[in-house]
Amino acid sequence: MTDRTDGLPVNAAAAGNNGSREKTIIRTSIIGIVANVFLAVFKAAVGLMSHSIAIVLDAVNNISDASAPSWPAWSRIKSIPSATGA
């Protein structure tokens, strides 16, 4: 069975497990976003208390890291049909 565009075979059992895989992808993305936001807030607080511009800028970098996976995660969340059909 070759359902992939690259012609590689797909395991039939894994292909039927897409719902669980999608939930895992969304959960992992959300955990990564929350962790990066928490780390950014912590680094910003430490940087401001210690007057370190390097640590504050590292916090800014963590915010950009947190926003990177949020767009694909948001698009997956929005593509899941709701119970109301909207």
C-alpha cells in the first residue's frame, strides 16, 4: 500500500491511527509553546532584576521560539470540526 506521495509504503495499522496522532501533535505543540512562554517570562524577570540585556534578549528569543510552532498548531486546531458543525 503506497498512500504517500513519495511512494514509500505505509503501515496499515499506523494509517488508521491518525486521530490519535493528530491529538499527540497538538498536545506536544501546546506543551512546547507553554514551556517556551514560561521560560521567556522567567528569563525576562531574571534579566530585568539583574540588569542584564543579554538575558532579556534571550527571553525575546524564547518568545519567538514559542510563536514558531503556534501557527501550525493553530491551523490544526481550527481544522478540527466542531460538534456544532461550524
